[in-house]
Amino acid sequence: MKKQKWLALLLVCMMIILSACSGGTSTKEDSKNSSKSSGENAALTRGNELVVRVAGDPQNWDPIDTFLLSWSTVATSVFEGLVSRSLDLEIQPGLAESWEYKDEKTIVFQLRQGVTFHNGEPFNAEAVKFTFDRLLGDEGQKGPQYSNYTSIDHVEVTGEYEVTMHLNSIDPVLLTKLSGYGAVIVPPKYIQEQGAENFDMKPVGTGPFKMTDYQRDKQDN
């Protein structure tokens, strides 16, 4: 009799355990299915729109005002420099088709023709001179990029699509620096008419991507 009671009790316990395990599995699966059915994949409604999330907000898109990686992540597709770097970090033509050292302190750049800034403003030698005058002038000296380019004395316009860069000291890594943040070319007319503060928030470059909207400190979940 006692043996039968123990067997019955053992059977009840086993049924309870099996029931609990079965219920737990079902709950997890139901939760997954519910999540799948109720959740919406935002990517399906974007069409050809690509969304890339970055780790930080640079706060300012003017290239002479920053050295942040979060700036580079976006802005290197908005702006271009005279030279650029390939995926294997080799120096290659950018807005300059070619360049030639006349001597250790003089470099002549031949510029690409037919290039326009995103606002329709033409890219030419005057834009290059304006960029470096600004970078090396009072405005640029307030920012973190200036110290990288102090070997440049000035840039001279020697043709509509030709500039001569005069150095005040020999700089063996200058071309590498020219592929960096501070040396990207900016639009003279736009900055002169709209002002530097507007340029901070609404950058204009010649790169493959155009910035159409920026809202500081906003996050899209």
C-alpha cells in the first residue's frame, strides 16, 4: 500500500515537472512569435534609403574646427581634399589630378575641372586658395587643425585650375596631411555669404554625398 502511494506521488511530481517545462518552452516560443508579428522592420519601408548609425555627434561640421572620428565617419564623404588615400592608405589624386615638386618647398597642383560644390558653386583655384588662407589665418588658428599645416607659407593661384603651394620649411609628410580633415576644400562664396556659424551646421563640399539635414543632439531610435 505504501509502495503504491509512493509511486502515485512520484507520478504526480513527474507530471508537474513535465508540465512546467512544456509551459516554459511554449511561453518563449509564443513570445518570439508575438515579437515577430507585432514588431515592424523599419528597413522594409525605407526603399533605397540606407541608414548608418554612428557612435557620436561631432556638433560642428566645419573641417577646421574638429579632429573627432565621429566627424570623419560622415564628413569624409561630404568633403574632398587635393589628395586622398586609397583603402591600402596609398596617396592618390583627389581634387588635384596631379602635382609636381618644383623644388623642396614648392608644389604645383593641377586641379580637376568640371567639379561643383553641392550648392552649385564652381570648384577652382580660387576655392583652394580661400581654403588655405582660412585654415592658416586667424579663424583657422583658433581650431585644432592649424598646427598640422604650419609648414605651408601660402597658396598662390597660378591658373584657373592650377595652384602653387609655397612652403616655409621642408615637410616630407605634407601630402599625407593634405589627405586629412583640415585640408578639405570648402566653398568661398557660400561661407562668405552665409557665415561660419551657418557652415558649422549646414556643410557644403564636393564629395559623393550631400548633407541635406542635420539636427544637433537629435537621435533617431
